Amino acid sequence: MHPISSFGVVAFSQCDHLDEVIGRLCAWSATEKVPLILHPFFKGMVPGGVTIAESEAGLLEASEAVISVGGDGTFLSVAHLCRFTKKPVIGINLGGLGFLTDIGRENIEESLQKIRQGRYAILSRMVLEACIKRGNDCVCAYNALNDIFINRMNVPKLTSISAWYGNDFIADFHADGIIVATPSGSTAYSLSCGGPIVEPDVKALLLTPICPHSLNERPMVLPTEKPIRLLINDKNPDLLLCADGLESVKLQSGDEVIISYGGASTNLIQLAERSYFSLLRNKLAWGKGSKRQSGGS
């Protein structure tokens, strides 16, 4: 791959080991003479001589790739900051599971050296597009790397949401809410609601009801050729639509939400060839449950 010669660095909150990681990044930058541009969040947190961007736009303009320092939530925020352009994003994991973040604290310098030398791969992950129609107008639009979900805000009542795949009616879902996820997001909110795990290279839309009233209302995996259309029925509680849990809008009865895949993508940097199932075994501890002891009954 193309060697990367400058890096933007982004974090949005103070967390354990952040100061250590930023110090190591700055030291590596000075030693290797590789430009490092820090997000405005770091103003007043690093010593003089370290470049801090005046704005997020300035950071993106000055860097060839962006380093996310935190967990998967930070990574999603960085993807949104990059507006789902082709600019590659790499994550240093300071969070929990870290399905999106590829670099551990133990090998930061080695990993950056590989990226600098072009020893990495680019993974392209599909991005959802959501349009909220009110009457004949699209009142707002969002993108999401993981998921678009609709959930109740304040009142503990069931929602009523009708769903179509293209022009084909699916069902009226009575549940706490509903999720439309990408395969990348299949291991996030959708998974906690009983949705399937889908390999990220698959182009698919995942439709998962949240705590459905009927056990017969099951998650679905649909092709991306047609959009999913969701109609907010009358007499719903206050509902909120969220994109990756970062951007949100309050919905009204009669609103129609059209969610599709229009070809947009986010580029992730991957350093080593690895099986997705190896990642799942590691992150979800598959095969590490209780086992019968030898000789036991």
C-alpha cells in the first residue's frame, strides 16, 4: 500500500492511559520525523512544540490518515468526523472489546512504523444512508457505519413501526424500537438485541427489533439492492432516531425513515492478515466456556 507520511490524532475524552499513549506518539513522531497533527481537544494537554490543529477541518487537510485513540465509540466519532471519505482511519484501543480498533497499547510504535512503510491493508466498510421524510420533504439525513436505530425516549410504552423492503411490506413491529445495522454493526447494538453476526465483507442490511412484543418477530438479513422503509405509526411514544449513537433527531407520527446503502464507505487500516472468526473468538471468548473435566460424569 501507499506509505503514509502524516497522521492526525483524535481523542474526545480523558481516559486511562491516554496521556501515556499521546506521549509515546509524540516521541515517535519526533524520533522518526513524521508529522503528527493533534485534534484541538489536546490544547493545554501537551508540551510546546507539538502541532495542534486549529480546527477539525485543518486536521483532516494536514493528515493522510487519522489515528483514533479510545474505544469503538471514539472510532465511530472519527469516522463521522472524516465524513465517510476515503481517508483511512486506524484505532488505538483504550476501550473494551475493540472490534474496530486494530492497535493495542503494547505495539503502538511498531504498528505506526509499518503504516509509514506501507505495510498495511485497507478494509472498506459499507455505510448506511438514512433520510427522514416528513410529508414530501426529506427533513434531515444521516450516515452510519454501525447502525441506525429508533428507540423510545421517555415513556415505557411499546412502539409501533411498519417496515417495508422496497415496496414489499414486511410487518408492523411492536417493540421497544428497531435497528437497521450494517455487517460491521452486527457485533454492536444489534447483537445485544439478538441480531445475527454477519461477516463485514457481506453487503447486507440487518433489521432487528428491540425487545419485540411477540417472540415471532425475528431479526432479518436483507440484500442492499432495495432500501428499508420504516413508517412511524400513530399513537407512538416519543421516539428518537440515532445514527451510530452520535447524531439524533426526534421523530413524529407519520414520519417515514428510508435507510439504504448508496455505495458510501469508510476505509479502515488493518495491519495483519487475520481471520474475522479469530477476532470473534478473541473478543467474544468463543470456545472458552466451562468444560467437563477429564474423567468427570
